[in-house]
Amino acid sequence: MKRAILAALGLATGLAVPASAEEEIKVGLLLPFSGVYAALGNDIEAGFTTALEQFGADAPATFEIVREDTEVKPPVALGKAKKLILQDKVDVMAGIVSSGVLGAVRDMVHGAGVPLIVANAGNDDATGTACSPYITRMSFSNGQVNRPMGQWMYDQGIRKVYTLAPDYAAGRQMIDGFVQTFTAAGGEIVGQDFTPFQKTQDFGPYMAQAKSSGAEAVFVFYAGGEAISFVKQYDSFGLKAELPLYGSGFLTSPLYVNAQGPAAEGVITALHYVPTIDSPANAKFVAAFQAKTGRIPSEFAVHGYDAGRALVEAVKAGATDRESLANALRQVRFDGPRGALSIDPATNNIVQPIYVYETVAGEGSLTQKVLAQLPAEADPVNGCEMAAPVSN
Ligand code: PHB
């Protein structure tokens, strides 16, 4: 009877349900389906279900998904995590977009011993001082995507930079990563501002500060709705030509670059994935995602896809419950759309290449021109004392 219900649920969510499945894996998908990062949550979910369909058809298990909306609000997300863990009794959780939300649910997840596959939130602490054998990150860490850009911009001859980002954990950590390497190379930060998160509509006053700072370039992190308004305002303020705009690659994500329009052209950023990566694994992913959604996949889609694939691989390796899933997830490695991926056993953070890209006009829409591929870098352990792997 339970099998029939799960099969029905599988069909309802469009997932492949193998007839011979032995196990039933209940997955709590904790994402923002409303608020400033709602579009990101939708892309992650679409990527996740694409992977379950593509890789899960011959898995020895069915997957039932229970979705919960974090609303990008840490206290709301904590309540939803509790519900998934205690009431729904999920075997594994996946998702989380905001670093603030990840910080809020970390103790609950660790204490309950529920494996969590982080499918976005880059919070450095989650794979640093607050690391856990139950938390495996398939996305990126905030420091990891921004450190390479400090040296790269210095190498382009840029010496004075002004930085801007939203005032919450991700904004501060992304900027810290960039500043560390840019100043170590010999560059100077001539000014910084952290703008109220989810509350800033007018970036004009901050842009005026940057303009009068003596900077040669501006480096920012913004994502979601804030990235759209920032890039458009930067252009209409007339700054783009005189003060080139650089940033963390989320700024010009394929998810919303078309909403930014020509304002995004010429902006140079760095990230761990762009849909123009030329490889068979990426071509297969782009085709499957486009067939499912009609959209070009973003980095968020690839986080969901790789999180889903990691789960399937863990199940194919024999994992069936919270403990064995936690153990198997941290051993996952494969060549995915972004290149060769592995999990660093010292932190449970992903190790992956970083791409510097420029947003350029393509055929009918904006596209991503890769300027450089920088080597895969494992994060420093950042205070992580990883407990011994949990026993099966
Ligand atoms: C985060 O809060 O960690 C975060 C949010 C959106 C992004 C990247 C990082 O695009």
C-alpha cells in the first residue's frame, strides 16, 4: 500500500519510479519558493528533479519529495526544518539558498543527525567552524568563488577597488574572500559598503560614494531581485563606462541576466558554473534542463542537479538511512556539468574549478563568454574539526 502511495507521489512530481525499487527515500526539499530568492529555489528544484529522472531510473529506491518554503527567513526556515525532521521523518534534506538560513538550521540538522545536501548557501562556517559530518555541500562556499578573482583582477592591472554587497553573512563572506587575495597581491580597497539586505531599493547613494572614492573598478555580490536592480541602476547612473563593474558571478546569473538586459553587457564576474562550458556532461545537462523547463540552466539549476545526482549515487552505493546516507554523500565524486567534482573530506565542501566570464550579447539574448578557467581549489579548513565519519 505504501509503495503504491509513493509511486503515485512520484508520478505526481514527475519522478521516475522503478518498479523493482527496494527502498523508499524521503527527501525534505527546503528552498525559498517566495521572497527575494524565489526564482533561485525554483531553478534548484527543477535541477534536482531532472537529476532524479536522469540518474534515478535504475536506482534501487524510490524518492518521495516533501517541499517546504523557507521564505528566505531564518526563523521560518528553522520551523520548516523541524517539521521535516521530526514530523515528516525525512531520511535526507536538500536545498537552502541563503547563508543566513543555513546558519539558523545548522544545529538542528547536526543534532538530529539528518544528512543535508546544501544546494546553494555558501556560508563558509558550515564547512568551517560549524562543519558537520551530516552537512555536505554540492554548491560552493562564499570564499571559494571569490578568492580567485582578487588575484585575477590584480593581474589585469587593477589596483584600487570599491566593494558593495548586501549586509548579511553571504555578502560579508563573499567580499572577504575577494579582499583577502586582492590585498595580498598588493591591491587596495579604497572603500566598502554593506547595504541593508532585502530592504535596499535605491543603490544611488552607494554608487555616488564609489564614484568619488578614487577606485578604478567596483567589485560586488548581489543575487536574485537585488542583482537585477543593482546592475540596471549601475548602468543608468552612467557608471559602467567610467568605473568597470566586476563581481561574484551570481550578479549576472543566466537566471536573471535577460531581465537586466544591455545593462549587464561587459560586466566581468567569476563563478563555478556557466551554461556555455564546452563539455559532453554539460551539453547533456543543458539539453535535459531545457527540455524540462524551456530555460537555459543557471548555477542554481546545476546545484540542484548535482545534489540530486549525489543522492542517487549515494543510494546506488547502498545507502538507505540517515547514517549511511551521510557517510556515502561525503564520498561522492563525478564529472558533472561544471567539470570534475569531489568532496573535501576535511570540510565536506565541494572542490571544483572557477570560471571568469564576461556577459556579452549572443544570438537574441545575453550569453556568457569564458575568459579564464582557474584551477580547482579546496577551501582552507577554516577551523573545521570534522568528527570521525558516523558509523553505519
Ligand atoms: C547565500 O546566501 O549564501 C547566497 C544567496 C544567493 C546566491 C549566492 C549565495 O546567489
